[in-house]
Amino acid sequence: MQYLQTISLVLFLCCSACQTNSGTPQVSTDAFKSAMTSNAPVQLIDVRTRQEFESGHIAGALNWDIETGDFKRNLPSLDKNRQVLVYCAVGGRSATAANMLQEAGFTQVLDLKGGIKAWKAAGLPTE
């Protein structure tokens, strides 16, 4: 009996550790790139600081710094009927932005797992 309880606890902890803080899918660089190049138009948002953005960003991204309030201020200008792709340096700030998008009623939100660091590590282009 204790054996089953131990296995149940381990499975619960593993599943809990794999979940993100939000319901927003964190996707791989391949899935993120596929979403960007699909036929459906997307809204690509980089939530890093201006300095980080200028050091290299994904082509076509808007720079709405989440820390200065740019993201929150510009949020109403996004189209809720189009997919929104967000990223930051490694994933923390974009997870916050993705949560904000969902709370605002956006249903098509993707968050780049690992951020621009993962994008660059995959050898994908930046401007």
C-alpha cells in the first residue's frame, strides 16, 4: 500500500513541476517559428527593455517593455481575433505578459519557451 502512495506522490510532483504558472502554452523555437510563418497573421511582441531589444530581436517584433508599462498601455491596440506571440530574454517576463493577455480575453497566445536566448541558441535569425 505504501508503495502505491509513494508512486502516486512522485507522479503528482512530476506533473506539478511540468506545469507553467499560466494556462498559456510555452512552445519550442520550432513551434514559435512555425506560428510566425503560418498563413494567419500574428502579433509578435518582445516584452524586454529597449536596450535588450536593440541588442537583437526577432524580425517584425514590437518592443513593449513590460517593466515600464508599455505592454499594459499598448495591450488594447491588439486584435483579440489574431494570434499573439510573446517572448523575452528567457521566459519569465513573457509568462507574465501571456497571463495578462489571457486575463484580457485573448485566447490565441503562445509564449516562447526559453525566450530569445533559446531562439539564438537554435541558430535562428535576429535583427
